[in-house]
Amino acid sequence: MAQPPKQWKSFDEQLALLQQRGLLVDNPDAAKRYLERLGYYRLSGYWYPFRQLAPEQDSGSAVPRRLSSFIPASHFADVVQLYIFDKKLRLLALDALERIEMAVRVDIAHCLGRLDPHAHENPDCLHGRFSKQIKQRGPTKGKTEHQLWLEKYHSLLHRARREPFVAHYQRHYEKLPIWVAVEVWDFGMMSKLYAGMKLADQNSIAQKYGAADGQAFASWLRSLNFVRNVSAHHSRLWNINVLERAPIPANGDLGQGLNNARPFFYFCLMQAMLRVICPSSSWAQRLVAVVNEFPKAAAGAVKVEDFGVVDGWTQWPLWSQKREPARTQ
């Protein structure tokens, strides 16, 4: 049976409701400004872990049931600090992923462009499963993955048709060569085309970044695209359950005790790639500084381990001051 719809509440009523449920508000004016600027619903994801656990949990549910009331000594300021911590993580992720996206785009364009300047549109330059295997069921029945990719590509190309570089190439050459076309792609398109490359071409790029093989690197890109989408849409990142999971390398190069369901593992992947792309970057030190700022909530409701960090991680070679020189393809 459907519940009655939620009722609109003024910002003052929202704040009063939180106080009624036990959240301590030390500065009501500042708290109200945060509600006005960020919204009750967005902030609710950050005060969720401060809500009390129900004494009896729902049978068969892996997710603990939370009550509306807050754990004693929970402060609105703790919620805000957790939000700020998460925002800093998202900005660091986007900083790293922008560099990674630009570099891998060039890798793909340089590799495929040798085969054909328009390799991204040429099925013969790609893996058969991607370019020739037709889907047998579902809404995309009768099409290949490459055809679906091209539909998205041409849609983005049409959207960018007034960009000077697009207009120039379409006027003079009709098609964009792959080293120009990459500027139209988003991270997800880049990831999908990489996964559609022939295995030898995939491996040549994967080796550059220390991945075991092209299949492993394709899973890295899929996972990093998930993190990018979470970050770009300003969603909660710090303790999210990562749905698109890359396998943890068996050689332990990234560190020990990592959990690929937690975001920190993917920050390790970012750092491994940044050490190749821009070895003089201070990104690692900035991440260490942000993690050290994790809010120490009085209620003890949140802990930095929920991000996925493990003891001693800052001493791992991956996060050390010494950086490896960039490797050439």
C-alpha cells in the first residue's frame, strides 16, 4: 500500500524537525543557510549514518534499518563537515579523471589512427565481438555494439556541430579523424571503444599503465567512469557502494587489504595511472591531506575506513614521494 505523499516544509520547519529528532544544531542560522543552499534531501545522505539503528532489523535484508531519531551527540556541524570532506574527494577524483581521460583518448587515437584515420568508424579495425556480433534480443536486437556506439557518437557530433573544429572538419573533410573525434567523446564512450579494440591493441595501452592485460584495463576504465559519473553529478562518493567493480590486481602493486566495493581502491587506480601520466603531480599528497581531514564526529557514527582506507596505506610505494618516470607506449 502506497504511503501518503511527503508534505512541503519551510526551511524553518525542516530545521525544527531535525532538532525534534535529536540532531544538535549549535548555529541555527548557519544550519538554515546550508538547508537553503544544499537542500534537505541532499544533506539527508550525509546525516543518514547519524540516525539510530532499529533494535530489530528486517529479516532477509542486508541493509540495516534506521530510525528517524539521531544518535546522541550528533551535531548538524558534523553532517556539514562530512559533506565538505566528500566534496573535496569528488573534486580530487574529477581532477585525476580529467587527466586520465585526456591521456587515454590520445592513446586510443594514436594506436587506432595508425590503422585508419577513421578507425573508430571502421568495423575492420575493431574486435569482432564489438563490431560484427549482432545482438539477438532486447531493445537493441539486430545491432552490434559498434553500431550502438556510433549512434551515440553521431548524436554527440551533431550536438557539437557548431564547435569551430567540428564545423571545419565536416566542411572540408566530411569525417573527423580519430585524433579529432576523441574531443567529442565522453569518458563512457572512450571506455566502450577501448573495450571494443582488438586484444593486441588493448594490451599495448594496458601495459603502459601497469594493468595485467587489456581486459583488466577495460574494467579499470568502466569503474573509473562510474566514479566520474558519481562525482560529476555531485552525488555522495566517500562511502558509496561501487557497482561497477574492477578486480584487485593479484600482484599487490596497489597495496594490501583493498576492497573493490569501496571508493579508495579506485583512488589507488587513479594514482597508479597518474604516476605514468604526470609523475610530478602533487595529487597524491593532496589526497592524503584530505583524508587526514576526515571529520571526527562526536557520535562516532562515521569512520574513515568506510571510504576503504586501510592501516599504513600512506606508506605504500604507490603513495610515496618518489615517483616513477612516465613510460612510453
